[in-house]
Amino acid sequence: MVTKMNILGINLDCLSYAEMHEIFRGWLADKSSRSHSLALVNVNCCVSALFDRRLLRLYNSADIVGVDSMPFLRWARAFYNKKADRFYAPDLMLEASRKAKEYGYTFFLYGGGPGAPDKMEEYLRERFDGINIVGKYSPPFRTLTEEEDQAVCDTINAAKPDILWVGLGSPKQDVWISEHREKIRGTIMVASGATFDFFSGRIKQAPQWIRESGFEWLYRLTKDFRRLWVRYTVYNIIFLVMFGLQLTRLRRFEPTD
């Protein structure tokens, strides 16, 4: 049974990669079923869900709600599952790629700017021999028409990927996944955030030691202060206040709020 950790009303799954692969293999045993989804939750997601309760329901409706934050991971390992891993989209893609040959995973890359999926494919093929990328698509920066959306679904369904990496930015990618779990069959949809930017070379990723220290947010803030200052200053303060209220039981945060 998966151990869950409530952070401001979002029930995060405290899973190891080994447990994740076991769940994946169970899901992929039936390629005719509806698709399954992974939401990767960090501080920004938790605070955004305080302001928009639709996001709370959206994140909690995912089949796996991954721990995407080093402070969250340390908390999960200390109090819930000492073997838990961080479900950080770039690392998750690398982990799935390392196991792709063993478990037979196939990938579809959906998202990023023009050319990003092609560069990501090059990046992955250089590092993982025999990786099987069965399709890729960079959607336009507008809402697709019904006909265009159906054509995308038909293309993905025809390719029959095991894992569909969706990089549309948060929370747009989570909304897209929620709307397409029934339209696309037998795949695992992963909200992939900035992975398309990192692996296509558009944005430089923080060094591993910074990521593991829990200060990647500070690194990214120095690189794009104008766009990210609210997320990484105001939101962090709001989170600390609200999480303090949760810990002291001065306020309850229910998953169905």
C-alpha cells in the first residue's frame, strides 16, 4: 500500500523508483485501459492550490502524486518512507530511460517550443543506447481546435507509447493530462515541467549538488528573476506560514477542500 503525506491538502505518494516501476508494469499490462497520470508536486503547486481549489482537486486526482521538492523528500524519508525518491521530472525521465531497455518502455515527447522534442530525442539517444522514442510533437502556443486535438490523440494512440512526457508548463500540463486520460489509451502521462527546456538546451539546469541541496529554486531565481521572483519569494513565504499552521494544527487542510 502506498504511503501518503498530506501537505496543505495535497496527498503526496511517498514512493521509491523501484515501487514506481512495479506500478508502471501493472498499468502497462493492459494497453486498452485509460491512461494513468503522474502529477509532480512542489511548493509552487501547493501554494497555487491554496488560491485555486480546482488545482487541489486536479493534483489529488492524479494516479501518482509525486514528491517534487528536496525539503518534501527529506520530510517524507524522515516520517513516512525512508526509501522514497524525489519525483523531479528531469530525473524521472533519466530513470525511466535507464530502465527502458530492461522494461521495454517506449516514449512519446509532447510539448516544448519548436524543435525542442527533436533536441530532446538527440539528447536521450546519445545517452541511452537503443531507447525507443515512438513519436514527438511540439504544439502551437494556443488552444488547439477540436479537430487538431483529435488528430493529436489519434497520432499518440497510433504510436502506443508506454510513457507520454507532457511539457506544457504548470498547471497547463496537468490540466491537459486530466482532460486526455480517457482520450488516450494505455499510456502513462507525466507532467514534465522544465524538462523540455533543460534537455533541449534552452535553459541551463542547476548543477546536481545544488539540486540535491534543496536550493535549485535560488539558482533558477538568479537566472530569471523577473519571471520567477513571485514564485520563489512570495510563494515560499506563504508556504512556510501555512505549513507552520498545519504542523501546529491551527488550521486543517483536507484533500477535498
